[in-house]
Amino acid sequence: MRCEVLTLFPDMVLPVLGQSMLKRAQEKGLLEVRVRNLRDYTLDRHQVADDAPYGGGAGMVMKAEPIFRAIDALRQEYGGALRQEHGDDLRLLLPSPQGRPFTQAVAEELRDERRRLVFVCGHYEGIDERVRTGLAPEEVSIGDYVLTGGELPALVMIDAAVRLIPGVVGDPESVLAESFADSLLDFPQYTRPPEVRGLAVPEVLVSGNHEAIRRWRRKEALRSTYLKRPDLLRDRLLSEEDRRLLDEILNEHTNVC
């Protein structure tokens, strides 16, 4: 997976890339990330990359020219300029609350992308609209809220996609069992000691009965999804076992009420 992060604030990105699984993925050659300072693509000696908005208003707007120059440099560097008539070797992504929602499916899509992913990180009050009209980046949203800039969403998307690459996570089965991997939330997890402040680990998890543990985990994943994100169960094709487990859950909660 090959990524470029275009930002006015590289120090918001670089420390995170040097930690945990992102660091290991790069060391293994499974992830390549280059962080580029958009100020390097300005032409004035003060490296001004933002200006006041036309029409007035609060805040500053990121200038279009440095972004255009950065993309031109990338296309020249990676040969995309020679193949623009037949498709671009770059896939431009713009973190934005106006974009399509970022989901596990999108993470899988990015993981399998053969083109170089270019994250254009906005800041301040936003980016000059001519970046959208001139470059047509894909807008992607990590949630219905506003952040200071696009750096954190870019890291979220990179992290979510990279951990799906075989060899990044130590135990591949842990990825398969996580929230949203099966369109369900994850089941509860416990570790030692067996009791903390009077709260005990469910007996089934220390029973050694692997089939009972598997069934309990599936049921609790369905329970969490039913209670916290019932929308994920709508129009979902359930297996016969899932239907039985969900009926048990519904009966249990009906009896409690």
C-alpha cells in the first residue's frame, strides 16, 4: 500500500506513522507513506499557503496553487503525467464531512488499491473550491463532525486499511473477529486476572469448551449490535444459528423489561 499525505502540518502525521502497527508495516515493506509539506510548493519566500476568503468571512482558506503544484510534482515523479490519457496512477482522496462515509468496506477497498493513494489534507476554513473542480478528488468522511484539518482522518483511513493487509497484524484471526469485519460489532473481551473488584470473567470463557465459547461470542456480538447499532441488522441475511441466537437475545431482554 503506497500513500502520500499532503499537509501544511507534517508533524501532525509523522509521529503517528512511527508507532505501533503503522511502523511495523513500513518496516516489513507492506506500507509506504511519504508526507509532503504543501508549503514546499509555494512560490513566495514566506511560503504562504492560505489567504482570506473572497466575499469576506472569518478564518483563512487554503490556496489552490500549492496543491495543484504538489499533484503535478507527484504525477511527474511517478510517471502519471505520461499516462493521463489512459487513466491516472494516483487516487486522490480529500477528507471532508461532505464526502461518502468511511466504512470497513472502504478500508478494504483502499487496502486493495494498486494506485498510489494521495490524501489532500485541508485546514483552517477549508480548501479553495478550485481544487475540487480542477482535480476532482474523492471526498471521504469519517463522521458527521468537523475537525481542525484532514490529517487525523487521513491517518484513520490509512490505519484502518493497512491493518487488513496480511502480515501487518500478528494474528490474522483477530482481524476477522473484529467489529464490522462481519458487519457486526465485536464481542466482549476479557483477560487476566479472573476477577477485578468483584467483577468476574464469564464462566464459559474459562471452561475450555471451544464450541461453547464460539457460540457465546457470536451471541454477544449479535447482542451488542442489537443494543448499540440495530441499523447494522436491518436487511442483513442471517444464518439459521444467528436467527436462533437473536431470538434468545430478544426473549432475554423482553423478560428483563
